[in-house]
Amino acid sequence: MSITGVPALTETEKERIAEWKAQFEEQGYLILPGVLSQEQVGRLNAAIDDLLEEEPGSLAHNIYHSVERHPEIAALIDEPTVLPLIVNLLGYNIQLHISHLTIRKPNPEQVKTETNSFINWHQDGPHPQFPSIQGITSTYYIKACYILSDMSEPNRGNTKVIPGSHNRPYSPEHTNVDGVLENELQVCGKPGDVFIFTQSLWHSGAPNLSTFTRRQLFFGYSPIWMRPIDYRTVSDRLLEGASPVRRQLLGVIDDNPFKYYVPQESMTPLKALYFDGGSHSVYE
């Protein structure tokens, strides 16, 4: 146990994370099977059902800052399998950047909706884009996508990716999601699996041509000195009873914003999860 109260990683956990990091740095993404139990998947889907009762009917839903909408979703902020990996990919001075629920109902006719049923090829980031060096953009934030519906087959609204495209200057021959680009693949997974990727990986959201509804929850993490995407300051409700780790992830480490850049060790309890595993993390 560290001085922050965060359990130290075991050697087995470090070895597993080091393997994941090597794959992530080469491919720009990872698929972690069976992170969530089927019981937890069921609770999350029940929470989403409750949320949808408050939303207008649509073929597609994008619900941002979803941690504010239900405690079952907020429980994923510091998910114990995913969080140590994120810390060792991105560094320990991090926060929750975005929590984004996406739902894509069956849409074989590819009807366009106001909430973007399908998304063309892109890298995530602001406009204008993050700075790049010789056409290559560093990792500024990382997303963990919790798969909550059966995405085990392609053409169910899956995310398309081009493995390794984060490591080279890359501009797709066309940005339209239709058609097939060289080396593209669709990310498949079962309920409870987690898909992790860097914002600089070229990816797209394909149409849902199946009879299955896609349900995915995206949790993005960034350095704490970056402004979050879907909130300015976190609510008192989310902070109530929050652990030191969760308070850090919600951007609450000190009243002095200068500490976002040079925090004292006591302000970043996630440091207990970080180890020198030979990674090339940008932010430490």
C-alpha cells in the first residue's frame, strides 16, 4: 500500500501492462476482453434504459458527460482494470476528459440523423488540430470504450480503425466511411469487453446494417492541465464521498490552477500506479 492509499501493482500486473503498452504503442489500440462482469453490463444497460426514457426517440443518441446522468456510469471513472493501464500509457497527472454514451439503432437504409448515425474517417481533437511533427500527432488523450451490446460481428455500427496509423503521417484516400480502405478493420467485441485507443489513431464509425443496437460508453482521459470536453467544473454530487483517486480524475486537486502543471505528489495519488515499464508515455 502506498502513502496515498492506492494499492501498489503486483509484478504480474506490471508484466501484463507492459505487454499491453507494447501493443498499444505499435497498433494505437487494444481490446481487453471480459473487463466487466455480465452482472455489471446488465446494470449499465438498465441505467441506459432509464436515460433513454428522458430522451427523444432517434436512430442515434450521443449523450455527453454521461457520468453526471447515472451513478452506475460514474462507477466506471476509476475502473480497476482499465485505470492502471491508462496511467501507464498517459502518465499519472491525468483527469477524466470526456464520458460519452453512444447508441446506434439498426439502420440498414443508412438514414442520416442529426446525431450522426455514422462518422467519417478522422483523428480526434480540436479544430485546428493538435500540433504535429512531420505529420505525426502525439498522444494527447486516450479513450476507453466499454462495449455494452453484442458487437462480436462487423457491420453492427462498429468502430473502424487503421492499425498503426497514429505512428505515421496519414491521410485516408477519402474521408467517407463508405467503402473499404487499405488495412482497415472493424473492432469487434462482446458485452463487457473494452476497446482502448489513442486520439491520434485514424478511425470512423460505420453504419449499423444489422438487427442489433450498438451501445458503447467512451471514457476519455487527458493530462489534467487540458480543459475537459464536456464539463468545466465537476458537480458537488459527483464529488460526494469521492476517493482521492476519483477526486483527481474529476480535476479537483488544488484551488491553485498552477498546480495542474506542477502538482505536489500528494495531489496525484495515481502516481502509485505508475512504473517505468519501458514505455514512451508523453506525460509523466
